[in-house]
Amino acid sequence: MFSLISEPKYLVAQWLWEFVYFILKPFGLQSSINTQAILYVVCVILLALAIGYALRRIILLTTVKLKIFDKTALGERIKKLHTLESCTLFIAPSVFLCLGSFAFDDGDTFLLILQKVVTVYLIITLAIAVCAILKLEWNIVDAKYNTKNLPLDGVYNMGCGIVWIIAVILSASTLMDKSPVSLLAGLGAVSAALLLIFRDSILGLVATLQLSSNDMVRKGDWIVVDGTSINGSVLQVTLTAVKVLNWDNTTSLISPYKLVSGSFQNYRSMFEIGARQIQSSIYIDPCTVKSTTKELFDKIAKQFPIMAKAISAATSENGLALTQDPLQSGMATNLGLFRAYLFAYLKQHPKIAQDQYLLVDLQNETEFGIPLQIYCYSNNTSWVPYEQIHDEVLEHVFAMAPEFDLGLCNFSNYSNAVTLTNPMFQGQPAEQIKAFPGSAKVN
């Protein structure tokens, strides 16, 4: 009868062969050579895997007992990333390949099949080990040299991708009994298909390098992508996706290539400078703008000491002409006096950045009134404190305008208006808005 394997010649293998024979004897299958051969192969595989697993556990337990990785920073990283566990996976297939030559004779059908399968398994475990080492090396380099927190994970991902491509080629060459060189030569015919398959990865690698070399985005940056709902902090940048945690605690993914080819806003420089822009406008009723009088000057100088010196200097020159001093310019009207007051108020405000631009000016008059724009920067960039500063400034403006005999526009007075210039009211009939003290555009 034809047998898949021949009876082994080595002593230990003969013992295992006889052991299989005695197992099959109670079932009356001892005369079936192929059944005995199959069970023998299963026993050899289980024995090899058991020996390999035992050796792996011995190595891992020895390192734990001896506390080899408890004394250095490198050891701590090896434990955290489970590098040793990944690097010892190849022990079991290696043990089987070593025992195979003793358990089988050359030319046995099962030996040829098992050698190919186990060799592929060995290649996969070696690829896992190499990727684990690359991950360890990248973790060290990223922690030590990547002080700017640049998104260089794509380089590590590309390295792992190359390792797995090599592993696939070697596995295919093993199963088909062909040289890897001949397989690589045949890849030229399907290069177009490969480029199509790996298009996103190739574009992602190029885009990641561009993002890193130009320092366009880092982990932790707050970005806003035009035309999308992405508005939040960058969590991770890989070859295929940029993961962003939005402010509503949802997660968005976008291709790195889209960031490079399109446009997005990065607020990193705002946090580095430590100043966040406030740009707001209120609408002054033009009917309430009038020339200043001595009574108004005396009232403002008495009520607001920060204006006393500027008013004294302006009135002593006999005229309220424009000067280089922002506090004295345009005081011929109560609106100019109000602008000078707001400038003085912002200059002494402890929560306004004094090293940044500060401006209180008038915009072109609209049918809704005279826009009075306040342009300054808060010295706190955090969201909640910034909003509090912004609201505090606007509330003060609203409260102080009547002290200068100025009225704020009530949009219900403009019944002929159909739309408002403020984006938040575009398309809404003005008569539907009962009273609106001002508009704000905050960046």
C-alpha cells in the first residue's frame, strides 16, 4: 500500500511511531498505514508546537523573574510595547523545522507540504518581530528627537508596509517554489494595478512628508478644515488618515492628501503667541451722533478719570481737531469721544493683550446704522475664559454707550430692510428682529 510517509529511522521518531501504533491498535486501525502516518504527523506538529511554546514561556518568565527589563528606560518601553512577546513568536515554527528532519525522511509527501506551510508561518512571525523592533525604535526616536510632535507616524507605517511586502513575496515564492527575483520581475506587468491598489498609501506617504517637512500640522493642534465639519484637535496622523477629535466629542477622519491639496486653518500659532482675536461690531444710531459740549466733557471727565487728561489736553488746544494721540482724536462728536473712551478702556484692561493690535474704528455706514468696530486680542486663549473676556468687553460697550448720549440701533426701525449685513442674520426680514444691540464676528 502507498504511504504518505515512510517509517522513520531515528530512535526518538521510532518511539513516537510505535506510540501511535499502540493508540490505533484498540480501534483496529493499526494496519492502516496512512491513518498511522496522519496521526504521526499530528503528533509531531503538536510536539513541536508544545516544545516551541514551552521555550517561549521559559524565556519570557526568565526575563520577568530576573527583572532584566525593570532597570532601564529601554526595558520599560520593551515591556510596555510587548516587544519581547512579538519577537519570540518564531520559536515554535523554528523548532518544528529543526525536528522535521528527524521525524521524517527526505522526500516524504507530508514533509514537503509541512515545510512549505511552516516556512510561511516562520516568515510571518519574523515579519511581526521586525515590525515590533521598528515600533520600539520609532517610539524611542519619537520621544527623544521629535520635540515638535511632528506627524511622522507615516514613516513608521511605511517601514512596516515594506516589511510585509517582502514577507508576502517570500511566502509566495516558498509556496510556488520560485525565486523571489523572478516574482519581482513579474510584478512589472501588474505595476499599474499595484499603483491603483496602493494609491492612497502612496499619496498618504507623500502628504505626510509634506505635512512634517513644512510643519503644517502636529498632534494636538486645533484645526478647522474648509468645507467639512472637522473642527477639533488632531489625535493621530497616519499614511491613510488624520484622526481629529471634534469639540462635540465626535471623531472625524480625513486623508492627509486632502489637507495638503486643499486648505485648512491651524490655530497652533494663536496658542503659542498667547493672544486670541476679538473682532466685534455694534451699530450706532446715526440720529444720536452730535457735537460735543462743555457739559458733556465735564460729565465724562468727572465720571471716567481715565479720560480726564485726554479731554483736558484736547480742549486746551481750543479745538477738537485730529491729533496723533488716539485718546484725543475725533472728540468733536460724542461718537468720537466714545471711541476714545473705549480705546482707553481697552488699553488699561488687564485681560487684553497690550502687545497686539488694538483698534476702535468706524466702518462704512449701512442702512442699519454706523458700525463701530472693536479689534483687540485677549491674553487668554482657552475657550471659556476667552468667551468671558469677549462678553465682558461687549457688555461694557453696551452699558457705556448711553453715558455718551449714544443710542444703539433697533433693527425694527428699519422696516424697508430685507436682509442684514451680519452673516448670522442673512436672509431674515428685519421686521422679525425686535431689537438687536449689535453684531459680533469672533475669530
